[in-house]
Amino acid sequence: MFGRRHLVALALTAALTAAAAGANHVRQESGHPAPAGSARSLGRGFTLIASGDVLPHTSVIDRAAYYAGGRGYSFGPMLTDIEPVISRADLALCHLDTAFGADGHYAGYPVFTSPPQIARSLADAGYADCATASSHALDDGAAGVRRTLDVMDEAGLRHTGTARSAAEARSVTILRAGPARVAHLAYTVGTDGRPRPAGKPCAVNVLDERRVIADARAARRAGADVVVVSVHWGTEWQREPSERQRALARRLTASTTAGRPDIDLILGTHPHDPQAYEKVNGTWVVYGLGELIAGELADRRGIRAPRGNASTLGRFTFAPPAGPGGRWRVTRAEFLPQWYDLDSGRVLDVNRAIARGARLEAVRDRVREVVLSRGADQDGLTMGK
């Protein structure tokens, strides 16, 4: 596997089916090509890694201020333990649950506005792209969406799921991962009751089955070899995926064009707890990755629930098709248990932490039980290291 320094960040902007019937407009940004003779140039596949919600509560913001020593905010130390895993992937995807606030105006629950330094820390850790469609995407309205995407652009962290303009909303980001072009699409089931801003219905992608399929097909026509869909869905604090999640997963993974699935991987966020991984119609679905970074949470009954600080990294190794027009296949599927330690303010890679003497066996076993609860181990899912 290769680190982020070899990632070719190829951004293509393609007009989506719902918006245009004419030729797609493509915008390409320069990147760093793979070295001649490398595994990438030989087309030996790639590894994609994805993580759960980044949801900075007030305690997380305070911790970032402490790490910065009174000079702003630093989120980098929170990611130190998982950075080696993230940076070794050919493509790393994150989920940003909140909007960035204006200078000094930051807050946690219930209306989130987060310090913009998060973007640089995520990029430095090795993430290439973040889903931004979430229940809190509109907490600071259209101004928050614009501010967030501007900051991410400045940090070199690509984004999908929210937009500053109709043209941006009609585009899809395609990233280079080894020899493959990977499209990343993102949608949210809701925005905590906040309406989309007047005159800005494009501000956030709301989950709609027909649009997801249309967008996936447009991404494929624009040259995507692999289509990844992030969905902010499900019921908070419910470890079992809802019937709505399962039904939508079945329909999305059943959608094909010329016998080829339109979607190659589905990544879920929002329920706080990790949820099951499952292979549906031959396609891997992660119903819930869990919370990568979050403060101490309380469930719907008001009971503090430290289990909300558990999450998984999903790692999927793709191999190229046997022939032209074929599907890139997942040849290895793994989950890696994670734990945001409230005492230290760091995300811990659970298995590595246990090897160092941390008493996190109960966290590991609980995450493993939930992730495998729908029989994913029978389809080859393993716990990675």
C-alpha cells in the first residue's frame, strides 16, 4: 500500500443527469502521478479506508484549545494514533458532521459550529475527502456551508454533500486512488428540522433514492471506476440498522446499468453507535461507522452513553476488473475498532492500544459483535490490524 504522498488528487466535475442532458463538463486538477513501475502504474488495485462522524462537542473544542497551548485550536493530536493507518491507504474518506463557525464563535450541542482547524488536521492525517451532508450541515445556515467549504478548499481537503452554488451541487468529486478513479457521493436523511436556506435548495444533498442512482450513473459516465456513496441515516442509539436502512440498501445495491452495479460501496454514519457491516446484492454496506471524534454523549433517555465514543475504520481492498467495462472487486474487507478516549482526548486504534496494555478488550468485543451481527464474517469480513 502507498501513503497519501502518492495519492493523485484528481478532481473531475461532471454535470449530473438531473441537471443536464448534454455533454458532461470535466474539470481536472493536477496531482502527483504514481512512480513508473510502482504497484499503481501496474494496475494492482488500491485500498480505501473510511471513518465515522467527526462531531466536536464543547469538550472536544476545549481539548483542541488545550493542545494548541492557547494559540487557537489543534486537533492533530487527537488523530496521532490512527494516522499511520489512515496515511497508508491509497484513499481515505472522512465524515464531517458540523459546519465551521466564524472566528471565535464555536459551540457544541445542540447547534454545532466548529473551529476550522479541523480541516487541516484531517488533511495532515492523510484524509483526501470528507462527506459533509449531515444532520448538522445547516446549523449555521448557508453562511456556515460556504465557510466550511472555503476552509476545506484552502486545506486541500476535498468535500461532497454540501454546496455553495447550484453548479457545485450538480457536480461530483472523483478522486484518483492508485490506478482507479473513485467517485464519492454523500447525502443526509435530514437536517434536524432546519429547512434548506431560502434561495439555496442546493446547500445540502437530502437522501432520495432516485437522485442517488442518477448521480451514481452520471459519475460512471464521467469516468468513475468505483462509486462510493456516504449516507447519513438511521436511528440514533440504535445498534441494529432500521428496516428503512436495510430496504434502501437493497434497492441501491440492486441498481445496475448494462449488468454492472451502479454503486460499489455504501458508508453509513449518524446513529452514534457502530452498526453492522453486510454484503447486500454483492456490494458491501456499512450501516454505521460510529463516532470517530465526539464528546461524552447522552442517549434519548438522557443517560450518558460512553459507548457513543466507539467507532470503526472500514478498510476495503479493490482489485481491477478482468476485462474492459468490468467491475472493480472488493477482494478484502476489514473493520478496525476505534475508541475516542475522553480522558486523553485521542482516538485510539483499539487493537494497537490493547497491545500497548490498554484495557479496551470490552470495547473491542462489543464492536466486533455489532459489526458481525448480520453475518458479515461469512462473506469474508475480518477484523484488521
